[in-house]
Amino acid sequence: MVRNLVSMESVSKRYPGVLALDKARFDLRPGEVHALVGENGAGKSTLVKILSGIATADSGEILLEGKPLHLDGPRSAQDLGISIIHQELNLMPDLTIAQNIFIGREPRKLKFILNDSGLAAEVSKLFKQLHLELDPNRKVQGLSVAQQQMVEITKALSFNSKVLIMDEPTAALTNNEINKLFTVIRGLKAKGVGIIYISHRLEELKQISDRITVMRDGKYVDTLDTKEAAVDKIISMMVGRTLFQESPHIPSTTKQPVVLEVRNLNNGRFVKNISFKLYKGEILGFAGLVGAGRTEVLRTIFGADRLVSGEIFINNQKVEIHTPQDALKHGIGYLSEDRKQLALALSLDIEANTVLGVYKKFAKFGLTVNKKIQVAAERQVKNLSIRTPTTKQRVGNLSGGNQQKVAIGKWLTTDSRIIIFDEPTRGIDVGAKSEINKLMNDLIEQGKSIIMISSELPEILRMSHRILVMCEGRITGELLNKEANQESIMAFATMRN
């Protein structure tokens, strides 16, 4: 029987107001990809933070190759061959690839002189092992997300890693880039590296993992062989409750009033002569490949990007929208795909984030009325089922799904009648996805109108009344829900002009 690389038994960890891990367990074998799944807040991140020296367990036993593991911090974990690649990549853009990989460990000719040629040579050896074609002397700031991901993997392996932890490694990658990443992962497996793979993309796990461990509410649920694990069964184990899977009957909305009309919108190569209508009580889906221009169109409508030419009408009245403040005045809200950078202030609490869009509304004689803000935040926490011990909780401490709900609550507090959802369920678990999809349906039943961008075609098909498909900055097709399928969407998504 193969000895485990890692064994974790009865591991518990408590933070103020939260039992993050409750006697959790996990093991990893040499040369396997072991997926770790669960809803946001299930304890996955806490477990791997403990294994990588970022956090310390309150109790439990952790073994590395059969020996008790005691860590002083992330560096001591790296020295023992345990590396973690975080979802938010941690590279320094102004340094070269080689400098990023060996930061703080650079080879030197003399005590104070860096050996740049030796540094590049070392990195080239590592790239050769991974079959990567990158220039070690190239600056990181010009790299794609996928290339940065490969640099992070190379950096981890430069520590002679036996254990590699990958947290949502494909969240921002295209299908072609994912295939290249999987090729690298299979090469690492062949060398005996054990890989812990965290992802919300369950179908992806069926392609790359050997075993799947499910966690829920900080506890270990079960471990399954991937070949025998049905996706429906994994989801059921993860959430322990019935999920909202489908939209209710989707009525025709074209007989409803037009709440937004865009005519001949232009803004550079990503926004070319865009025209469409949005009806009251409708979810209008925007589909297309990465780089098709979907986000650029909606940022232009919201005033976040400059409008070069074209007209925008709200309730049949022409309006001028040059800034997000203008859009807000006309009842338009925008939930950005980048919630951490653009949608939320992570260092502030839920209360402050809830009223970010309409702060003046909660002031009297120029002074902030904290009680009114607290009541508004508590209303959104209740209505959106945000899991938090208090509205004073810092948003950066919430799970991804709960952060997304806070961002939605911000726009609901502004009473926006038109809400743009840009990749609303990216990077969150199936349970939180279900809740946000249900929330979107609740909003349209209240008479609000939604424009939704999603790169997940099943979500677009499930949630949209109509679907607009873009390719290279133009709308190339329009489909009603009843006539749309993945093949017809992809046909329009690849229809170049």
C-alpha cells in the first residue's frame, strides 16, 4: 500500500464567531490529483492554509511522509516541499519572470552581485521540464493570466515541491489554456508530485482528478474515486439541500415596455454599432467568446468607458450617460465581474459596502446616520441570506459567494431598476450560484430588468429570456430562449464579419 504524502486527521480551527474546521480530515498520495470541493465557507481554504503554513490549527494531527508536520510559516512549508498557488496570483509586475521565481533566493557571483545569467539559466531548466516556452528575462506585466499561472507553478516547483496546492487555477483561463495547464499537471503527476486541486468546476474535476474529497460546514463529508463520482452526487454531498436549478416558466417579454434601448453604440474595436432593446421584467443574456466585447459594451452603457458615438434611451427618453454617477441617476446598476477590485471595498465592513452607491442618502445635515446604514445592511443580509456573524464584518473576510451577495445588495440599496450582472457566478460554488440565480428571478418578478453576461452557456440558456451573441465587437445573433442551444450560440459566437 502506498504511503500517503500528507495525512490530516481531526483538524480543527476557530476564528472569532466561526468554527472554520471541525475535526476535518484529508490525505494525499504521491503522483495523484486529489480534488477538494465544497461550498464557499466549507473550510477548504482554511485546510490548505494550515497545510501551507499560512494558518495554524487549534488541534489535530498532520503528517508529511509519515512524520509529524510542524510549521513556522509559509517559508518553512516551502522548504519542506509544500507550495500553494493562490487564486489571486501574487507576482510582481515590474520584475522579470526569473526574478519573480527566485525572489529572495537569487544566485550570486559574489556576496552582493546578482548572477542574472545564472538566474535565467536555472529558470530555463525548470521551463524545459514543464515544456514551457517563455523568456525568463521578460517582465511579468506583459504576461497573460495563463502565462502568469505557469510562472507560479514554476516558482512552486523551484522549491522542489512534493505537494502542490492549486486554488481555482482555471478561473480566468480559456479552454485552450486549460488544456495546456492539464498537460503540465499530468507531467507533474508522472514525476510523483501530489496535487491538491480546489475548483468549483465539477465537470473539470472529472477530467483531471483521481479522487474527490467533499467538505461541508467545516466538516469532512466523504472521499470518492473520481471515476465513480457522479456530478449530481457530488453536488448533493456539498450542499446538503435542494438547489434552485431552473428558471420558472419564461413568458414572452416582448409585449412589455422597453426600459432600455441602445442605438448604434460605438467605442473602439470592441464596441461596433451595437443596437438592442431591454424589456421590463426580462433577463437579457449576452454570450460570446473571451474578447468578444460583451463587457466593453455594458461598461460603455454604464459610463465606465467613454462613449464615442451612439444613443441611449431609458423608458423611451434619450439620456446622456458619461459617468457611472449618470447611470446611477437613471436607475442603472452594474455588478462588475471583478468583485474584489471594482465591485467592493474589501477593507470595509458590510454596512459601508451596502451604501457605497448612495452614501448621501444616509446623511442628515452632512452627517452620516449610522443607524439608517445598519438597518439597510441588515435588510440586505436577511433578504440575500448573507452568511455573516454581524453587519460589522469586514467584507474581505467573507466567502466569495457572500461577497457577491454584498455587491448585489449594494445595487439593490440604490433601488436600480436595470441591473447589469457581469459573470455573476464566476468563482463561486454551486450552492451560491443557485441562490444568485434564484435572486435574479426574484428581481424580474418584482419588475426589474437584468442584462447578464455569462461565459457558462448552460447558465445563459437556463436564465435568459433572450440571448444576444457577440463576436469581435459586434452582435452577430439574437435568439429566443425556446430556440437557443449551445450549438446555435457557438455558431454566432464564431461568425466573423
